[in-house]
Amino acid sequence: MPKNPSPKKSAAVDKDIQIVVAGAGGFIGGHLCRYFKDKGFTRIRAVDKKPLSNWYQRTPGVESLCLDLSEEKNCRRAVEGATEIYQLAADMGGMGFIERFRIECLRSVLINTHMIESAYKAGCDRYFYSSSACVYNTDLQKDPKVTALKESDAYPAMSERGYGWEKLISEMFCQEYWAERGMKTFIARFHNAYGPWGTWDGGREKAPAALCRKIIQAIDDKSLAIQIWGDGTRTRSFMYIDDCVKGIDMIAHTDALIATPINLGTSELVTVNQLVSIIEKIAGVKVKREYDLTAPQGVHGRNSDNTFIRKMLGWEPKTPLKDGLAETYAWIKEQFYLRKAGQRTITD
């Protein structure tokens, strides 16, 4: 990170450039395609390995390709003619997936190495990489009352096994492609994005979606009881998807942030128990809480220090958790009852 970085005006962008969104069949990638389309971009290529029928969102007018980006030849096809590339493709999910499938998470390094090399050979002007707060030193996250993590806290390195280490080494690729080859790369460390049109069951969902679904289920089956992973005291911050895609756009067009990792998340720290209480209020119920201390839980506490992003962009993600969760709960409830009625949902 530069010692004395200063904010610069975001770069102007031609609306007719070729934009590529890798991982576009997923949660954030699907929203990002729609975001760029709504901004008036005319040439957007969406890429994901899932069959089109399994994509979470498809935006009309966007070219959609089904390609496994862990294979180099597919990366070369994906980035043909690209001016800007947004690399969000990865094999990942919530803590249950990350802790149980470390090899799958590590193998995402194949996607990142092939994509960045293909981007360079294609003459890409801007390359955005979606990193994660899982890169941060786990020794700094042993207390639920965690000190907010600033960008320099990734070193000395002690990332989360599997997923975190893969993200950290892929950040290094982005930095070296700028230092050695002059390709503009941008790196955002995501802190728990959530919202509608995301995974809400099946094992890859994150805490906000999982807890919304559990409370909806508890109301439907009249048990009014849910199971919480851990003892409910672990802390996190959660970023609403609209803030996430806006932040991606701003970061990728701010030249002062070239090859410079930056936090992208809210600083609204809550415990899991507080998260449940917010959802209870939205749902208008009180549920019995049962705690599974053997379930995957991750680090004890993690929060985003937003000093740097405020300095560089004059902005930070700030949608209140209660507002974002209200939208998320309503959407998951709709999906839940569609499935119950025998209709297909995005995770089916």
C-alpha cells in the first residue's frame, strides 16, 4: 500500500467497451452484470461454469457463456477483446463450505492464475479481483470484541486455511502483474456480502441468508425453534449487495488504488445473536435458539476498518443491516414458498 495515498477522480469510462464479469452466474457477479447494464454499458460478457438454467440472475442483453475458468483455454475465450475484467469466479460459500472443502477453495487459484495471464495477453486495461477478509491474520481475530481490521493487518500472513491463503496469493499475482508488466489491477477485500438473489440454502449460504431461511422454516412448521452454529457470540459485519457493486465500480476506476488491496465492507459489527434478533423483529416472532457448538464457526470476530476507503473514495458501504435484512428476508420468504408450492427457485 502506498505510504501516503491520496484520492483521485475516478476514470471516465466509455459505455461501449467490452466488460467481462467472471462468476456472473453467482450472487455478486449476477448483481454486477445488472448494475453495469443499468448504467448503460452495451457490451457485457457474463461467464460462469454453471448451466444457464442454474445462474442466479440473467440480465437481458448480456452475452452469457458457460465456461469452466479453471481451464486456460476457456479463460482465453472469456476475455477476448476485453477492456475491463471483473474476476469474481471462485469455488466458495459460507463458513460451512469453506471449512469443509479447503481443497476446492484452494483450487480457485487455477482460475485466478489463468484469468490474469489471459487478461494480460488480451491487452486488458483494468482487471478487478475479488479478494476476501479471510486473508487477514487469524491471530488478530480471536476475540469477538475484535479491533477492526485495516489493510496492513494481512501481514505477517496467517490467513484462514484454504480459502484465505488462496485469496492472499492471488492478490500477490495482481500486484506483480502491475509491478512487472504494467497491467492495472484492483483488489477489494469483501466482508460478507448479502442480499436478494443469493444462495439461501444447500450448504453454501452465509449467515444472514441461512438465519432468514431457518426462521421462515420455523414459522412455517410452527416449531418456532432454530439451530445456531456456535454459541451466538461471534461477531461479523455484513455488507448489502447494492453497496458491494457500487464499491466495485468505484474501486476499479480509481487509479490511486492500482494494485492496492482495500476493504469493502461495513463497519457495523454485530454478534450472531444480534443478527438473529434483527431477523426476529423483521419476521414479527421470537424463536427458541438452540446452539450447535460442533458446527463450523470461523474466527471469533471480524470487522472492517473503513479509514482507508473513506480517504480514497470519500465513501463507504453504509446500508443499515436492518434495512438490508428486511429486503433479504422478504426475497428468501418468497423463494421458500415458491419451492413449497412445487415451483423452481434459483438454488434448485
